[in-house]
Amino acid sequence: MAETDLLEAYIEVYFKAFKYVGDLISEPMKADGISFEQFLIMRDLAAGQELGLSEIAKKRGVTRAAISRQIKTLLGKDTITQERDAVDRRRLYLRLTDHGEEVTARINKVIHKRFYDWVDTLGEQDAHELLQIMRRVGETIIAKDKAERGE
């Protein structure tokens, strides 16, 4: 396949699939007015992780300011609270509210079903292969690009 044919095939796949992946993944959160990233914070909290702003920023590879905006939205939606550390009063830890636990459980159920419907449609072997390719893209192409841009 000539280089231009490969590029054209990539552009076609981008417009028919990749462009919409983010929307497809975040669709179950829309009813609650939260992003996928905000849901992941709630999911980590539901799994019993003790998280503060710095831990989340480090884990997600984003700035503290970006996480602070996400947390502010979650606080406003009464899905999380912030509690001071009893030993180090400067540290704030996040906790799910009862409402946050309900939202997290409901969304978890929906995304679990959606994901395994996709696996059933693709087949488990193709799903594993797709994840392997996506992981390789992240670890090589995206990581290289970020490093070149100084991120």
C-alpha cells in the first residue's frame, strides 16, 4: 500500500471511529454532568483509595490545577467531600458522599455492560489485540511526542 493510501485509510478510520471514541466512552456520565476523568476519580475513591489532589494529578499525569477544576465540579454536585488529615491538617483527602457512591455504582454497572458488549462484538482476541496496539501507541508515539514538547 502506498504511503498516501495508508494516510487516507487512517483519516477515514479517524473520522468513522477514533474521533468518536471519547464521546462513546463518556456517554454514560452525561446524565450526571460529569466527565470520564471525574468518574475515574470517583471510581478510585469507591475502590477504597485514599486520595488527595496531588496523588490524583500524579496518577493521571496532569496538573494539580486540572484536577482542582474536576474536584470543584464534583464537590458542587455533592458527589465527593474533602476531609482534613487528622495528623497533617494541611492535607485534604477526598471521600465519596452517599450520593457519590450511588452515582459511581450506577455508572460502573453501565460501563461494565457496554465494555463487555464491545468485547462480545469484536471478539476477545481482537479486543486484546486492539488494547495491545493502543498501549503501544501510548507508550511509543504519544510518549515520544509529549517528551519532544517537554510535557
